[in-house]
Amino acid sequence: MHDVTKNIMIVGVGGQGTLLTSRILGAIMTRAGYDVKLSEVHGMAQRGGSVVTFVRYGDRVYEPIVEEGQADVLIAFERLEALRYAHFLKKDGVLIVNDQRIDPMPVVTGAEQYPEGILEDLAKTHTVYSVDAGDEALKMGNPKVFNIIVLGLAAKHMDFSKDEWLSVIEETVPPKTVEINKQAFLKGYGL
Amino acid sequence: MEKKVMLGNAAIARGAYEAGVKVSAAYPGTPSTEISENLVNYPEIYCEWSPNEKVACEVAIGASMSGVRAMCSMKHVGLNVASDPLYTASYIGVNGGFVLVVADDPGLYSSQNEQDTRMIGRASMVPVIEPSDSEEAKEFLKYSFELSEKYDTPVIMRTTTRLGHSQGVVTLKDREDIPDKPYEKNIQKNVMMPGMAKKRHLYVEERLKKMAEDGHDFPINRIEWGDKKVGFITSGIAYQYVKEVCPEASVLKLGMVHPLPKSLVAEFAKEIETLYIFEELEPVIEEQVRAMGIKCIGKEIFTVQGEYSANMLRKALNKETDIADAAKVPARPPILCPGCPHRSVYTALKKLKLHAAGDIGCYTLGAVAPLNVVETAVCMGSSISTLHGMEKAKGKEYVRDWVAVIGDSTFLHTGVNSLMNMVYNKATGTVLILDNSTTGMTGHQDHAATGKTLMGESTYAIDIPALCRAMGIEHVVCVSSFDQEELVRVLKEETAREEVSVVICQAPCALLKGQVFPYKCRPLPEKCMKCGACLRPGCPAITKNSDGTVYINQTMCNGCNLCAQMCKFGAIERVLAGK
């Protein structure tokens, strides 16, 4: 048990499937007997906006959100979102990034530039692990499981065993997709 | 007992189940929608989507009058629509318990204003209960039903976005066996004519006084004694931030925020050296505490705007925070999805330089770049009536280059009466009903024109074109939202007409379940003249390459063909996916 609450954040672009990932996280922590709080974004921001999910676990969790300078693990499903939320990490926090670029509207319309060298810059101040999960998922034959590959990579930095993760995934995802999701998890876990 | 991690809104549905609720009615609205979506898991409860919150509230009133426990749920602005029945239901009281769950949205995650439901509770003289996590959401709802029946009053349980959309551990209990009460004719209580209402008004005032006194001993109001140098009076999610930042302080945690249990407040305040009132949005508790002559610190250091957090409290108390600066990065505002039919309609409006009076839904996003066609948005149903007001103010010619745009669900919510008004009062404007076969923004709920009920049954689907014709509108035209040529032709024709006309733009929401997208759009770089026309509608699946040609993300593209229709050079082709 943690006497200090642990903080995890999942950030991405609305529609990328952050909610499934947070459901798996919530399930594994409750099974381990922790007090858990998760906070999600629904509604308008889900339409392609910047979305963030907070997950906190420990003996007794009060506030449901993770704030600036408090995240132990930051899981970013997109590069720009990693940069947007990097200041939420603790100094010794770990940053997991899906190396994918999705242009926000100000970039699409040419009003602003998508920053170059995000991962290189972040690596100067943070511990960064990255994967092109979209590409890996495509190779596996199902582009939708990219988020579980990213989760697999992040899982190495949390306090649960591989078997615990696999069994929770089995319980959480739709029955038809159990196998591909397990494979996707192991792909990320093995990186 | 089984424990489960539950979304606040799912916990409220569970609470309704455990409280023995029999009837629930609602209209979808972030952050309240998931309450009804979870209620369908309990076949013991009849639940429905009503066309709007007023109807939902009245359905619940009727069910309560008949003698069963009933509830309705809505977002904060939904309570404005339902406030007409609410104010008088307050006089009538209940037979079976009656609770309104109303979800506020501090920080405006998905709303048009930041109003505080506690103020409506005070104005309508209805008690307001406020939980602070999922477990409390479930238990406080059950307690609200007990209060409702004990004090013969409707009860508002107020939640916020952060509560409804946070998950926490909940202990599952059994459904209580609440026997139906008999219905007894009682016009003194159930018919609010002036003679009856005068007497009931006096009862309502007495009821509030009694509840304020009894509130001293309600288990949902509690004092957590700690260091008495600093004390907080707080409620709801704000309580969690106090515990996070000042675990040593004394706290009066109010579960009932209206009426204020004043004797408990006085008892707490007299022991505390420095008293803070920490409440999101308006100073509802603070002003009453001050009126009691108690010195306290509140909105002079805590904002009335936006959502609270632990860091916000730390900063307000001048506690040290070690926060790095945020990187300066391009914003990522919400946008219309790839394959969204609204984008195509707005592209046609833009081409014709038409202005749009807008409404509430995903299509409000037509107000921002790159579409920039929607110029007004007030509340549900307002597009049609604001257009009408403009015409009456400035004349027929003025609205020849205006249209109203309203979604199918919003039209059925409160647009119908506005359209009736246009016909009745001889307007000449054009109304576009953007019919995407669902309530889109809140996550695809059925409505009266989809042919499905909340509980999944097939039902009669209201025929929207026939409904408009029945009002006496001769020109009701249906057009595919994705057919640019036809859209442009119809819009030119209908806006020129000096009588009310309705254009129903039809195409399902791109995210609606069960849809098949057989096509993908692909650029043909050799034909591309690099003019950027395909980029103008702002589809997130299309980006510009460094050489000026375009890239279409094949995973995101739904093959709607809008970009291909924008291209004069045939440089985008639509092909069967996988070919």
C-alpha cells in the first residue's frame, strides 16, 4: 500500500480512446485494494479537443484531479499534448509519449506552427519513453489498439505485475477484442 | 458488501435504484447525461428521455403525486427550462419522494454559462443537497428521498462536472422496498389556484425554517474538529480540496447547503479563530454567514469564476507551490469531426455569405475558425426566435442573407414553439434543421424523432418535415447535408422567398453507432494545383504538405467527399476503402 497517493495522467486528443485506458487503470487499482479516484472529460472537448484524465490511488484519496507538479506518470497519446501538460509532472516523474502528430485547428488554418523537436526538448528535462504506437498497431492489423500499446509501455512504471494487467484487460475490454488487446499490451510492455 | 469504482453519475443511478425509485425522466445535458444512461441498467426503474427538462420535471411530479418515488435529472441550464414547474412543485410538495438532480458546470467544460443552482434552490424555496464524491452521491440521493417525504418537499441534489465525471469507490447495497403510496384526491395540495397557493406558501416558509433547525442534526452535515486556529465551511467537491491542502484544519462540511443549518454554523464559527468559506461559484453560504454577523473570509480571496482546485486554494492562502511554467503551445479547441455533416452545411452557408443565428449543440462550433458562420448562440431553441426578432427589428430585406440553424434534438426540445411563432407572426426567414438523427454533443441519445426510447424499445418516430408542414409552412425541403451543389441551390431559393421556409439537412452524425463508411478520400498530387480549397472547411483529416499538396489521414477520413467537392481540379478522388 502507498501511504502517499500516486498520481497518473492520461492526455490526448478527444476521440483517441483515453477513457478505455483510464477504465483499465481504475480496475487494476481497485482490485489491488486501493482507494481510487479518476476524473474524466466528457461533452464538447471530446470533439477533437485537448482531453485529460486524472487517476489517483493510495490509502485515502481526496481530490479527484492531479495538479501541476504532482504527476508520477504522464501518458500522452500525442506529442503536442505531452508538451502541453509536461509541467504537471513531478521532477522525477516519467513521461510516456505516443510519437504521433495530430494538428490542432490553429495549425491546420496556418495561424500557428506545430512545434518541432518536442520529444528531444522534453528529454532534456524529463525521463521520456516514446513509441510510434499507431505504426505498431497498424503492423498488428488493428490501428485502434494503439492506446493499449502505450498503456503497456507505461505499465512498466507502475506497481502491478504483468499478469495482473493482462487479467484486468481481459475483464475490461469487449470479449471479441481480448486477444488483440492483450497482444497490444505485451507489445508495449516489451519495448 | 461489493465495492465498485463508479462514475459520480453512475453512482447517482445506483442510488436511485437502491432508493426504490420507480420513475425517472430527463433530457440529456453535460454533465448530467450519464445518470439516465446508467438508469437503463436497472429494469425496476421506468426511465425516459423527455423532449425537454420542463416535460421531464412534470413527468416526475405526476409520478410523485401518484405515490411512487420519482426523479428527474438535468444540467444547470436545463433547470431554467424546468423552473416553471419547480417553483410551484415547491408549494405542492410530494406524495412519493421527488428529487431533481441538477448538474452545475463550474469552469464551463460544456456549457453556455456558469450559473449556480443553489440560487434557484433558494429562490424556489426547495432544499439543496450537495455530495462530494461518488459514494456520497449515491447515499445523499437516498437521503434526499427521505427528506423529501419527511418534509413534504421536492429536493434538489446539486452536483458539478467534477463530481459527475469523476470515478470513486462505491459500496453497493440492496434496493429498498418502498411500497407505493395510494393516490388521494387533494385539491388543496395538488391544484395551485390562488386560494390554495396562499396557504401552501405559508407552509413552504415553515418547512424551510424547520429544515434549517433540524439540519443541525442531519448526518449529512458534520463537523470535523482539528486545529481551531483555522476552520473551513465548505461543501461538495470543494471539501476534497480543503482536506488535500489543510488536513489539520477544522471543517464544517455541509451536505445540505440550503436551507443553511444556522445553529450548526454558529456553533462551529464560535470556536474558530480564522474562518474561511470555501464554495465554488457564488457566495451562497458566505452571504448568509455574514448576515448572521459572523466574520469570515470568502470571495475576497476565492474566485467566483471557474473550477476550484487544491493548487488554487494553496495560492489563495499564500502557501508555497512548486509549479513549473506551462509550455507555450498552440491551443487545441474542440472541432467538428471528420465526416461531420455540419461542416458541409456550413461550407455551403459560407459560400453564399449567409449569416447564421445559432443554437446549442456541436454545430455551435460553426462560430469559430475556419467556418465562422454562426453569429449567435443563447440557449436551447433560441436560434429560430432570435432570427425572428432580427426580422421584426430590421425588416424582411435584412434577413434575406440570414438563416437559423438548429439540430434535430434541439428543435424538438424548444425550437418547435419558436417556429410556430414565425408562422403565426408572419415572418419570412429560413430555418435550417441540421438533422443528424441523434442528440450529438452529449454522446448520442435518442429523441422523439429517432424511433427508439431510452429503454431501447422501438417507437413511433416524429416526422419532422410533416410537423413543420402541419404548422402551415408550405416550403419544407429535405436535402442531403453532403450534397454541396444541391445545398447551394436550395439555400439560394429558400432564403430569397418572402415566407417562412424550412430546409432539413439530413445525414447521420459521423460518430453514430452502427454506421458504415465505405469510402475514403485520397489526394491525387499530380493534379493538385496547391490552391488550398480543400483545406478551407477545416477537416482535421486533411493537412498541407510542405510542397503545398495535401495529405489525407486515411484512418481519420470517413469519405464524406466534401474535400473532393471543394476541388475544382479533380485532385481528390473518393474510392472504396481498402482499394
